Amino acid sequence: MTRKEKYRFVINYFEQHAPNAETELIYDNPFQLLVAVILSAQCTDKRVNLTTPVLFAHYPTPYSMAQASFDELFPFIRSISYPNNKTKHLIGMANMLIHDFKGEVPMTVEELVKLPGVGRKTANVITSVIDEQPNMAVDTHVFRVSHRLGLTSPSATTPLAVEKELIKNIPTELVHKAHHWLILHGRYICLARTPKCAECGVTEVCNYYKKLNKGRK
């Protein structure tokens, strides 16, 4: 099977079985999503969703968050991983939104990565989720699933390399959705240590599955 055929198989499967795949982070506007994605770094979406309702009730806008002190904001995200750094990032991010972007969340990767706490992955999430731009955020799930399925070459050893290969091979209009397909598949089926191959619908084209079962009848 060629790589093109493999992509076609995987895309067709997810279009049929996960046509409405979307982020599991709960938000009401771009600012809230930006906050949630910053908090989600090395933390589960479930934990973030348990934390943000009270946080957003106290700090609903960049203006209110920018006025918060470290000691005021920290208790709201204490249960999140790396709360010290993320508290500083949120306050700095809110201040930069006000001073540099008139309180609005910018919608280009180049502008977003200027914000404290925002790297390329976060910027890709924001632009693809909010604006459906063809940007691919590569987290550990996307990286793992892409390599196991054989969607990316072994030489793609960095998130950026994986991002470029995926974007090159996925139809532009589907990139923003494919991001969620791969993340959710990695989160619930293609687990890092004990993948649920018996529940997977794409084992037919999966390199990892074939290697795992090599020699078995």
C-alpha cells in the first residue's frame, strides 16, 4: 500500500466514524480557549476543564486577568501542572493582548507565538479550532499515532517535521479536523503503553500493528 493510499484509508475511516471530532477543552470564546490551551500543556484536558469554570468566572476577559497579581491568580490554577510558570504566562499573555493586540486574540501563528506561554503547538491549536486554518498541532498523541500508522516517515523525528508531512498529505480543508482525529485516537485507542488494537478500526494499514503481529497466524 502506498502512503497516498494509506492516507486515503485513514481519512475515510475517520470521516465515517468521527465526522464531528473537536477539542475536548470547554470554552466560550477565543480568549478562554487560549487560556485553556496554555493550561493544558503537560496536563489533561479533564483537569483543565475542572479548573477553568471558576477561573473564567473571576477573570472573564484579558483586561480582568491582566490586573491580577500572581498571588491572586495562582490559587485558581494550583491543581494544574507547573502552576507557577503558567500563572506568570497567563498574566503576561493578558497584558500583551491588551497592549499589542487591542484585547483581541490574534489569528496568525506568527503573532500568537509572541505571547507568553504560547509555542507553535498552541498557536496551531488556536488558529485551527477558532478559524479552521489548515494548521496541525503535533502533541505526543499526534506524533505517536502518525508514526505508528506510517503516515509519517521514520526520518520525521521532530514535531515540526511530522507537522509538515501531515499537512503535505492531508487535504487542506480537512487538516483542522484531522488534528482532532489523531489526538483523540491517541488519547483513547492508540495508547502509548497498551494500545487498544482490538478496538482500532485502522489496524489494516497500521505499521505498528503489523510489526506487533508479525509471525502470528
